[in-house]
Amino acid sequence: MTPFPWKQAIGFGFGVLKLSPEQFWRMTPRELAYAIAAVTGRSAPLDRDALTNLMTRYPDELR
């Protein structure tokens, strides 16, 4: 199991999001993940079903 990346999380919370220590420690991991995604534009990887759905809806070749 990979340890939680505390150094990066704290650095992002304080340095990028400009949170106070109290604000940072009151956040849930999910809230922090959503904040990081909102700032970086990154989202969770697609699972296989979501990828298949997108490939069906938006094929590379026109039918």
C-alpha cells in the first residue's frame, strides 16, 4: 500500500489553495481531492464502462 502523500497534500493546500491550517485540517480527503481537481483540471481516471460509453457515443470514425 502506498502511503498518503502528506507533503504534497499539505503543500497544495497551503501553497496553492491558500488555506489556513484550520481550514486544511477540517477538510475531508474527498473535499481536498475535489479542490485539487478544480484547480488542476484533472479528474479521476475513467473506468472501463465509462470509456466504452464515450467510445460508443463519440466514435473516431463516422458511420
